Amino acid sequence: MTTSPQKILFLPGASGNNQFWKPVAEALETSIAVQHMGWPGFGDSPANPQITCLEHLATLAIAEIDRPVALVAQSMGGVVAVQIALERPDLVTHLILAVTSGGLNVPALGAENWRAAFESDNPTLPRWFLDDRTELSGRLPELQLPVLLLWGGADPISPVSVGQRLAKLIPDARLELFPEAGHDLGHTHAEAVAQLIDKHLGI
């Protein structure tokens, strides 16, 4: 039987915007406590020279987990969420991953090369992030918890093929597709996403 979460921790993508998931959180029916994280060096959060990889972000997030938690993660945050669930399966009850690589080789699955444009638009981003190529595909079958995958049909950064591949590799995963949505579906489809999360958590 799946353990019920006592907190929902929302993880942003590379924007570092700790308000990204707020519309979804406000639309949830659940009364479970929620928390929104930001990332050092991303968005408005000051950089931390001790943070040099996604694994370090995972360590930061784990320090915020004081009870069984569901992780809701966007894009880059989804890779961090997978790392947390793999490292501390005792803490994570559910995963909700939106338009993430999940640690896959996304160019091989038809993803657009977004890095040059993203670097140009975000010149203060940590260099380590732009160089990151975290590979977790071999470990995804270890995820023994319910996983909800949220994908947009019009997302060139993480196309539907990525979500489909994750759904095949993760034992208990369900893919929900928003045909006209892009990489920001957590914002543009907040109410529908919230309904899917409530259902995923058994609420």
C-alpha cells in the first residue's frame, strides 16, 4: 500500500522561480502542507559557490524534507526530484514530473538544443548547469513509487517522446498529455494539473 504524503514540495526548473507552481498549489483540493523551493544561483536566489551540480540541489531539497513528501517538479527540477527519490526512497511517496529530461539523453529523443539561446537570455546562470548531462536512465527502473508524468504536445525542449520513454522505464508511471501545451504547462494549465495531482495522491 502506498504511503500518503504529509507535505508537497514544489521544485522549479532552471528559472529558479519559486512561484512557478503557486497557481497549481492554490488549485489543489488537498489540505496537505505545501512548500515551494528556489535554487541558489537561479532566478532571484543568490549563488552559492558550494553548489556545483544537480546532486547538490538534491541534497538541499532533502534537507527540507521532514516528513513523507510528494515531489512536484518542473523541467530541471524533475532531474533533481528523481535523484532525491533514488537516494531517499524512504522519504518520497509520490513523484509528479512535468516536461523534464528525467536524466535521459533528450537530444537522442528529438529534443531541441535549447542551451545556447537559454544562456544568451540568462547570462548569470551557473556554468555547471549549462554543462550538465546527468544520466539516470539506467536507474529509473529502481523507482518503486507512483509517478505522474505531465507533458505538453507542443514542447520542443522536452518532447512527448521523452515522456513516453520515461513511462516505459519507470515501473509505476502514468503519462498525461496536454496536446497544445508547451514547456510552461504547469502555469498555463494549472487547474487541470492540480486535478491530476489530487487524483494521483488519492485525494
